[in-house]
Amino acid sequence: MLDTAPRMFAVVQECDLETEHADGHVAAWGIAYEDGSAHVIGVGGAVTMSLGSPERAVWHYGRRKGVSARLVWLAPGTGAAFAQAEAA
């Protein structure tokens, strides 16, 4: 089952990297599919995107002056856990 699951990633925005005030935060979460496409949702939920690739999210979130963005891939899970139905 896990070999067909899409990969999950975060889009991290970073600013002031060359200063002592360097900072970063997760701006969005995404899912990358086997065909290369991706769905991304901003942390606040107001922005949702269907993109041709996860890298397009990097472009979108890193285009402001002084802000860069990068992908951080989440480690694949070890499996799904299913709770047994309780007896009635």
C-alpha cells in the first residue's frame, strides 16, 4: 500500500539568511504524485494550488524580494494503523 502513496512535503520560506536575524517557517504543505504533479495548501488554508510539480510551489512562495523557499520532504511512514472495531 505504501509504495503507491503520494509523497508529502513542506514548503519552507526563509528570509534574512545573510544576517543574524535569519528566520524561516513552514508556509505550505503539499502532496506530490507519481505523475509529477502536486497539490499544495497554505498553512492558513486560504491558498490552494494544483501544480505541475512541487518545484512550482518553491517558485510561488520564494518570489518576494528577500524571501527564498525550499522543499522539505517528509520521511515516508512505516505503515497504516487500523483500529479494530469494538464489539457491540
